[in-house]
Amino acid sequence: MCLLTLVVSLPSLRPPSCPGSSQGCDPRASKFQIGIFYTALYVLAVGTGGTKPNISTMGADQFDDFDPAERAQKLSFFNWWMFSIFFGTLFANAFLVYIQDNVGWTIGYGLPTVGLMISLLVFLAGTPFYRHKLPSGSPFAKIARVLVACSRKWWVPVPSNPKELHEELEVCPTAGKYRIDRTPYLSFLDKAAVKNGPSTRWTLCSVTEVEETKQMIRMLPILVATFIPSTMLAQVNTLFVKQGITMERSMGPHFKIPPASLAAFITLSMLICVVIYDRFFVRTIRRYTKNPRGISLLQRMGVGLILHIIIMVVASVTERKRLQIAHENGIFDSRKGITPLSIFALLPQFILMGMADAFLEVGKLEFFYDQAPESMKSLGTSYSTSSLGIGNFLSSFLLTVVASATGRGGHKSWILDNLNESHLDYYYAFFAVLNVFNFLFFLVVNRNYVYRKEVFASAEMELQEEDCRKIDS
């Protein structure tokens, strides 16, 4: 963020403004300026990749699974975690966007940079008071050892008695280690725990290590089902905003709504939905479902997927209406004329996106944390953030492919620089169909998914704690 702030502040790091009267002025950025700008973006991406999966995991780890009260509070943690995240997003969309458009990019980038510095100081000040889990080794190394050991013994039969498989000595959960009993799923991986001659860490794994690997693999189809909705999120800051630029944005004689600020309605919608979901919906529905969460995590994600289908249908209908009004008024170039349709016509798709986030994004984050093994929580949470990154790349890929495919044979492409000559309505309809197929895939995956068992029931916790005290003594 410091580097980005410098890029938009120092004349030597940004392209010249080139006023209309300037002669021979090249408004394009130099290769050096572009290089610095992209370096800042990629450093920001690396920093985000290091913080997002770990901060939410660390926050959830502050709750003691052996304390019934804290265990119950943990069920609401991710709702309020996402609430705080989106509260910051609301500040960005409603305030920072306006500052950047009307005051200047230096202050617009400088304010969040200062905010990050303050956050870092708060984080460091709180470090002595956090609950820290002991490092348990790289999850990638554990998974790799299981796969290598399994491949080396692919011909070895798995014994019918699970007790004949290799397992480490009993350990106490209070020491940060959890034993997982064998499950019948992905049984071919059990070969890694078969005792067969001389053994090393790369030829013999414990049943717990095998089960941890199984759990991470079982979540992969769910991860794949989140790619398409993540692609829909990428439209918010791209095509949705581009639509807004072509529409009437005036509110009074001296104020125009920045198109990017409409994303604030996503945030507001999401914040309201999270509160309603956590304080009213869960408390009401769990009386009938007997599920402490109200509905299961996958059911919550499923509701979000249905909302994504509705969003793209609404977006397609709205864009068709915008094109109709533009053509009726003889506006064929969106870059030169403003369609006499209020930008607030886009509100339904933004509000619905916020509702979808309250179900899908929160449910996705909690699901991957909850279903990951105890020693791989950060890796599980990174599944959630990785799907967002893949969704952005997939959005660019689909845009390129669809634009190229629909522009062949002398036909006009669905996606052009001039939106009034484009067919975003068709493109959004394509996304709606894509979401339908993705939802059907999710239903199949959901039907075959088996939730991991809770590590300990309350009574078992007390007994194991007593056993640990005896071992310690």
C-alpha cells in the first residue's frame, strides 16, 4: 500500500496528465511506471494470501473447544468475522471511492495505508494475549507423504482389521494433537498406513495422517463448485460498474454517484442479512432442524448458489431494458451519451449479491475451516480465499473466450468497448445457465459428501482431559 500510494503521488512514477493544450505530450505510462505499479499490486496479492487464510483461522482458534460456552459462541464467529470484513468494505465503497474520484488518489490510497499501519500495531500489541496453537508441520508435506507412501504400496492389500494399520501413540488433544479413526472413504489411501517391512516417514504414515489427507481431498469437489460464484463476484467491480458509467448518475445539480460506490449496497445488504441470519433465522430454524447452526453449512451455501442464478437473470433483464431505452433515444455510443435510465435500476442485482454473500461466502469460509483437520485449519481456510482468486482468473478467461467466439463470422461480439453495441444481456444469461449447471453439480457433490465427525463430544472431552492429567502426573 505504501508503494501504491507513492505510484499515484510522485510525478516520476505516474503518467503525465497532458492537458488539452499540451503539444507532443505522451499520456501513456512508461514501462518503468507500469512495472512499479504491477509490482505493488503483486506485493499486495502476496500479502493478502499470507493474511486472509490465517487471520480468520487464528480468530476461530481463540475459542476453546473444551469450553461449552465458547464452543457455542464459535458457531457465530464467522458470521461476525465477515460482518467486520464487509463493514470495512462499506467504508471503502462509500467513502474512499468518493475521495479518490473527487479529492485525489493520493489521499484515497494514503488513508487505507495509514489504516493498515494502525492495524499492524494493534495486532502486535495483542499478540501476548492470543491463544497460539503449536506448529504441527507443513500440511502439504503431510499430504505428499501419504500420496507417496500410497503409490509405493499400491499393490499391498489393506487389512480388514483397522487396528492392524499403523497409528502413533495415543496423544492428548490438549497438547494440540488429535487422533482420527479410520473411515471407509477413499480407502485406497489406507495403503499408506499398511505396515510392510522397513519403514520411513515416506513409506509409512499413521491412520491420522491418512484421514487428514482424505478430509482435504473430500473437500475439493466443494471447492470446484465455488469457482463459478466467485466468477460472478468479479463482475461487480468490472461489468456492473461499466454499466453504471453509461447510466444517469446525477443526484441534484452538483453531485454524481461514483459507479463503484454502488458496491456499497452489496455490503449493506450483506451486513443486514448476516444480523438477521445470526440473530433471528438460526434461533428460529434450529428448533425444527435440531442443528445448532440452524441449517447445515452446505445447505447455506446452496441457498447462496440459487441466489446467484437469480442475480444473473435479473442482471440480464435489466441490461436488456437499458439497451432498449438507449436505442429508443438514439444513443448508440455508450462512451459519448448517457442512457436516460437511473443508475439505481442496477440496485436489485447489487442487493441480491449481498444476500448471496451472506449465505455463500460466510458459509464457504466456515465450511472449509470446520471440515479441515485440526492441524490443517489454515489450509482449509485458504481453500475459501483461493476460490476467489481462481474466480477472477476464470472471469477474465470466460470474457476473452465469449468475446472471441461470438465475434466470429462477421458477427458483432457480445462484449465490446461500446456497451450499447454489445449484448451484455446475452452474456449475463449465459452466466445464469452456467450457474444452473454449477448448482446441479453442487447437488451431486452435496449428496455424496460426508461431514467429518466432531473431534470430541463434551463427555469425551472431560474423560480425555482426565486421562491427560494422569499421563502428566
